[in-house]
Amino acid sequence: DVKVTQSSRYLVKRTGEKVFLECVQDMDHENMFWYRQDPGLGLRLIYFSYDVKMKEKGDIPEGYSVSREKKERFSLILESASTNQTSMYLCASSQWDEQYFGPGTRLTVT
Amino acid sequence: DAKTTQPPSMDCAEGRAANLPCNHSTISGNEYVYWYRQIHSQGPQYIIHGLKNNETNEMASLIITEDRKSSTLILPHATLRDTAVYYCIVRGQGAQKLVFGQGTRLTINP
């Protein structure tokens, strides 16, 4: 069965901290994505990757970076967390059409 | 990608068919209609997609009008576990990004 896992369901960090969100997929998919979801704004794409070491900016990349050293793992990095990055973060992977999502990480920055 | 319009909320009785409409009047010839749903506190889940023919799988049926300007997702025998937000998304072939709108909050009542 298809599986996308995220390192934490809930995370609380302080302003200015460096934050790593990890995502792992076991389907050998080429493409991986990071979204954030906020009330009234829906899901917004932060970054995506279509191959190892390749990345593309999404709609809201500011304040974030990503890393894809291995095919199965896609990391989202908040270099210096700010309160406006408090959100639900969702990782997804795909090979062709369907995107498979992880359970999400609810990040709170205080 | 073309914009979609969905009712903000709908109710359906358990055991009945749930019919969720979506308007996408600006859809172009190579754009597909996708449906996802998001159950509370989970990541979005792929349901079905189609281009112009009606589609059916184990979860749902997708009916696309002949002019392709609207579609309907049908859950044939709704259960309480189908309570979720349902998203209709139009996406071009090969395009990786999914653009989620506000969706329809479907409540299945016992």
C-alpha cells in the first residue's frame, strides 16, 4: 500500500530556530511536494522536486528551502522560523497523475 | 489551470448517494478534472480523475458534461466516514502542481 510519512504530527518551535520537516515515501516516486495549509487560503505549494537533487520553487518559497539527497526523502527547512510560518505542512509524492499525501505536520512557532 | 467553483457545504443522509457538483467553465481541451477529499486532521486523499469520459472506481463515479464545463462526483452509498472536504481541481496534462480551492464540506448525517 502507498505510504507517505512525515517525521512529526505536531511540532512547537521558537522564533528564530532552524526547523527541519522530513518526508519519506516508499513508492519509488520521482516527484515530491511540500504544501502548507491555512484556514481560508487552502493548500499552497512551497517547493517541489522532480528528481534527486532537483528542486523547483512553488507559489510561496520565501523563508523556506528544501533538500532531496535521496529519492525517497524530501526535507523542508525553515532557516529562521517566524510566527507567520505557523501552519499545517503537508508532503506529497507522485509518479504520474495522483498525488499521495502524508498525514501532515502542525507546526506552531511561538 | 482553469478555476473551479463548488458549493461551500452540503448535507447527505447516510446510505444515500452524495452528488457533489463542480463548475469549470474555462477548462481547456487538455485539462483533466481531479477530485480529492480531506478528512479532518488528515492529508488530502486522491479519489478519481477524468478528461471527458465518465469514470468509475471503487470509491466514486465522475460524471463530466459533454461540453466539459461542469462535473459531478458521486459517492453511491455515503457513510459517516465520507464526511470530509471535497476538492475539485482542474489540471493540465503533465502539470505537477495541484491548486486547491476552498472545496465543499460534505456532512453525512445518520
